[in-house]
Amino acid sequence: MDLGNVLIDGFRAAFGVEAVVFALAAIGLNIHFGYTGLLNFGQVGFMLVGAYGVAIMGRPCPDVAATQTAADQIGPCGQPLVVGVLVGILLAVILALLLGAPTLRLRSDYLAITTIAAAEILRFVFRSDVARPITNSVFGLQQFAGDFFAVNPFPDGPSDRYFGALNYSGQQLWVMVVGWALVGLLTFWTWSLMRSPWGRVLKSIREDEDAARALGKNVFSYKMQALILGGIFGALGGIFLAMGTQAVNPDTYIPVRTFFAYVIIILGGAGTIWGPIVGTFIFLFLTAGLDTLMRELIEGGIVSESIIATQEIGPIRFILVGLMLALLMAFRPQGIFGNKEEMLLDAR
């Protein structure tokens, strides 16, 4: 058994493109859950609209003369990447307004039910045959981020690999450099906001929104602002997921991605600045490392396939991560950086 492969695969996942995606989504969810006390179970819906905003606007335009069927591509295409990013952000704002307007004046569980339902509705709509001319249904869209990779300073040939054993391609490294720079910028911005009067109002709403309302604060307005801001961060996560793979498919944006983001926040600490980033590192290192570790144990004959079959490795690694999370909740429920008070939400 080679433990070096376990560490390499763990670190490769912890710093890779998927880590950027989860860090961005978790920072946004931390504004919702950690700082404001909003139970958003549909962060993946914001990721979906962000990704499809970029994909639909940037997809190659068809040859009109060669396409005459009812399923022909319609709508905008061939737009610059910046236009797609702005459209994705705008769609996230619209989605937040549609979700927040009927629910934010009610108990927090109404927002939870609405958001998880809305994310699934969006996924089924985007994969339906009705939406095929725009979203290409279950087949998704590809090759729409050419503008982004056209300015890639890292050579991306078959032999161009980076960071030694971590073995990133030039395309992956370019996404990581821009993505982690954005994560750092948004982390600093969040730190600044939460030290401002606006951020202190959000924390007061989380602790006791009736008291905040009694002090003359428009609780609904602040909640809506937090929902929009966190949703935009989630959309940026979806945008980087789309650009990193140069493809979008509706079935990529399943509810479990939202719950992974919650695991990340709980690991790092809800309502903390560094919690989403550190939680992302830990979560992806554990899931990728455990996957490789179990494969090494099976291939080395240490564990028989009659005990753990290769196809069972995926579910088992999440069971192990779940057990670790349960132990963390038992002995340090506030996470690594958090305080217990951050977990005491007023969910009336």
C-alpha cells in the first residue's frame, strides 16, 4: 500500500477546481446560514442558474442554414464571457427575489422548503424536452468558455503538468489561479461586511430578529439583501464549475451539493471567515483521500473484496466522513473556528 498516493490525491482534490467551486458556494451559504440564520437548502439552484447563464450566452451559434427542425437552438449565443457572467449573476438575483419575497416574512422552515423545491424544479425544467432548444436538455452544453482560456498564460499541452505529483493541467491551473484569487477577494469582502454596521445587523437578526425589529431595523430587507449576496456567491461557484469542465449538465446540480456545502460550513465553523475555506480543504481531502486509501487496501490484499467491493467505495467513504462529522458535532459542535453561539439560531 502506498500512502503517498493517498496524500497526493487528497491534496490534489483539496486545492483543485472542485475545491474552488465548493469554497465559493460555502462562502455564500455561510452568509445565509452562519451570519443571518437563513436555512437555504437550495444553494445548488443558484449554482445552476450561474452556470447556465455563462453556458447559454457563450455557446457556439448554430449554422442556421443547416438547422431547420423544431428542436433548433434558439436564444442568444456566441456572447463574450463577461456577458455570460453578468447574466448568471442577474439570474441569481432574480431567483433570490422570487424565493425570498414570499418566504422571508415567515418562519425559517418555509424558506428551507421553498429553496430545496425550487432547486429541483429548476433542474427538471432545464433537463426537459421543452427547454432543449436553450439548454440542450439532458445532453447539456459544451465549449462556451473559449474567451477565458484564450488568455490562459499556462501552456496546456499533453506534457505540460504542474505542481509535480499533483499533476494539474494548464487549463486546471488557470481556473484554480483565478478561482482562488476570487475566493480570497470574496473572503476579504465578507470580513469587511461583517465588521460593518450592516453585518452586525445580520448577526442581530440571527440571534433575535424580534429584538432587531424592535430597534427599528427592516428585518425583511436585510434578509433579502443577505439572500441575494449569498446567492450571487453561489452563482459564481456554478460559473467556475462550468468553466472548469467546459460543460454543463442539469444532473450535475443535485441537492447533495448543497448539503456538502453545509458539511463544509459545519466542519470549519458557521459564522466564521475562514470556516468555509478550511472546511473545503478538510472535506475534499478526506473524501478523495479515503477513496484512494480504500482502493489501495483492496489492491494490496489488506482488505478482501468480499468485505468491501470496489463499487461500494463511494458510499462507504461518505459514511466514514459522516461518522467523523457526528463525532465533531458531539465534541465540538461549533466547528474548528466557530463559537457555540454561532449555532444557536432563532428559527421561529
